[in-house]
Amino acid sequence: MTRLNTNQWLALVLALVAAAYIAMAWQIPTFPLPRPVDSDLFPKVLGFTLLLLSVFLFFEKPAPIAGADTIDPNAPRGPLLFTPWARVIVTALAVAAYALLLVPLGFVLASTLLCVGLTTYYGYHRYFVTLATTLGVVLSLYLVMTRVMDVYLPTGVLPF
């Protein structure tokens, strides 16, 4: 029997999470009035997408990382703000700030600030590309959610 690699272990965990999420999505009650898109559709699509992506991850062959098994104690260390755990903490704080600012600033502005801020923090410095991509995704999501699915998203300081 072969040992599972890291991607396969992660894929199994994600598949279990996806299965639990799909089971919970099936518990969402449907509206008594007929609607083109019911409240349970989006969670079910997300759950099955996560399940499919975990299957892809399970069969992906991980590439070897050069020098992954060696640790050089004399190697120069980067700033504390860019260590792996600091990145987790900064990302968690950014998501918490996003949750707090979602209503006062609105979905479009808060989501744009989160995406541009985290993208810049993680080292991608092509600001025009970041802003254009972020605005395209955020505005598309906003229009689909508010116009097609009739979901209320906070408008905040923007007039739409």
C-alpha cells in the first residue's frame, strides 16, 4: 500500500468538509412560493464544487520543492510580518475588519479593499491589474446577487 502525500490528505479532509456542507445544504428549507433560484441552490453548488475540487486535488501530483528537507540556520530571516503564522494572523484580522466594515462601507467598497489589500500584502504589486480584476469580480458578484438572485447586499456609502 502506498502512502498518501500531503495533497491527498488535504483532499480527503476537504472532501469530508464538502460532504458535511452538502448534507447541511440539503436541510435548507425551500420557499413555498415558486422561485427561479431558491435559497438552497447556491450552498449546494458551492458544496459540489468543493467536492469536485477536492477530487482534482487528490489526483494532482505534487511537485518537489528544491531544498524542502534542508533548513539553513544561518539563512537570513525576513521581517516578522511576513512569516507564515503572521500571514495567517494578518489575513484573519483583515477578514474580521471586512466583516465589521461590510455594512458601513458597503459590499463593493469593503470587498474591493479586502482583495486589493491582501493581494498587495502577499506581494503582487501590479496595482492596476489588481484593481481592475477585483472590481470586475466584485461588481459581477454584486450584480448577480442583487439583480438575478434578489439578495440584499449592503450598499454603504455608494449610491447603488
